[in-house]
Amino acid sequence: MKQFTLLLAAGLAVQAAIAGPAPYFQWRSKLNGALACSQTPLGPGWEKFAGPYRDAHCEKLIVAK
């Protein structure tokens, strides 16, 4: 049982190590049209505008294959 637990933990650690970062999106304010770049939604007053991007400045678009 102990070996199985260690093997499972090692497998999960490897999976987490090869996982990529979440993409960034440009979000537009419904109030005044301001743009922000974020990986997560900013709240109900914001709508997804463009993306996905590779960087936190929303400059490098991710190209779909």
C-alpha cells in the first residue's frame, strides 16, 4: 500500500511538472471599455475581448494548429 501511494504521488508530481501555464485573455470593461489582460475573469463587469495570449502583456497570440 505504501509503495502504491508513493508511485501515485510521483505520477501526480510528474504530471504537474509538464503542465503548461494558463493562457491570458484581454478583458473589456462593460462600464467604460477599458482593456485589461488576465488569466482569470475579472468579474461581472468585464467581458472576454480577445485571446488567448502567451504573455501577461497580451502581445503574443497563441496560434492554433
